[in-house]
Amino acid sequence: SQQGEEDPQALSIQEGENATMNCSYKTSINNLQWYRQNSGRGLVHLILIRSNEREKHSGRLRVTLDTSKKSSSLLITASRAADTASYFCATDARKLIFGQGTELSVKP
Amino acid sequence: DAGITQSPRYKITETGRQVTLMCHQTWSHSYMFWYRQDLGHGLRLIYYSAAADITDKGEVPDGYVVSRSKTENFPLTLESATRSQTSVYFCASSEGTYMNTEAFFGQGTRLTVV
């Protein structure tokens, strides 16, 4: 079984809209990471949030973490067509297990 | 060149043959990982390694063998390839410390077993 599970599985929005995707996990964590995968390519690290942090920003990305609910969300503001990709969360940095990802499509 | 590289990029092999996928990183990262990616399953961890000569099973290790005699290399071997092992394989590496956990991925190897 996978530690992190993303939701929704697919999301389609218009350029300029915000995109929110969620990640739920099962056991306690030290940190949680979000990655992006463009079609057919390797994953690229986006942002890491530690278990003692509640919110973190990086450019147009905002990540929140609720350890009581064992969940995290990734918000991409003012989305662009170039944000079209799959997004994955990962917990347990030493074993690095991913969920199935959220496939985001941003239409121009 | 600095980074993490996988070879080959594409491979077609026959059922029952042994095939080895190579992964090389230049950062001396302690941790290395092998994943397979199939439609509907996301990335599934096959094996990972915390250091040279230390390897451990991931979520889907059956049918695969790994070794890590040198820090920079982490080859993945399919001892007797099956059609169900047709997939895209990704290798990754990271320092794996509390302060630095970012993983870097190779470009992937697309393996087809016929």
C-alpha cells in the first residue's frame, strides 16, 4: 500500500484559475514533499514542508500540512498552461513512497 | 556531466531473458531508489538503498534484483523478464538527511518485454 494518496486523480481548469490538490497519508511523518512530472519525464521536486510547519509558500505554490488529519494540500495560484503535469506527494524521505498522483490539465 | 543518468533509455527484450538497467549519479548521494511507473498505478517503489552494500525491498520487489557495490551506481536486474514487467523505470537519488531530502530523478528507461 502507498503512504501518500493524492486527490483528485484528475483536474481540469482554465488558465488563470487556481488548482488545489490534496494528499492524505497514513502514518506519522517528519516531512512531506511535492513533486511534478511532465509527461514522460522524471519527477522534479517542488517543495518540502516539515511536520512542525503548517504552511509554506514558494512562488505561486502554497502547501499546507495538517498532521492531525494526516493530510496536505498543494495550491497553484494563477495557473498557466505550462503547469499541466502530474503532481505527486511523498512521505518518508528515506523510503520515498509516492501516491498515484493528480493529473492537472490547464487549458489556455 | 553532473547529475543522474539512466541507461539505456529504451529497451526491448524477450520473455525469459535477463536485462539490467543502469543508474549512475555523480553527487555521492547516500540514497538511491528504483521505481516503475504504469498507467493507473503511479510510481511504485521497487528497491531502495541507503548506502553502498545496503539495499532494501520496496513495494513491488518480486522479479527484481539490485546491487550497490559503489555509492554512485545502482543497477536493477530483471533476472527472467516477464511481460508484466513492461513499464517505465525511474531511478532517483537523494542525500536522505533530515535537512536535505530532495530527490533527483533520472530521465527514465522504457522497457518492453515481448
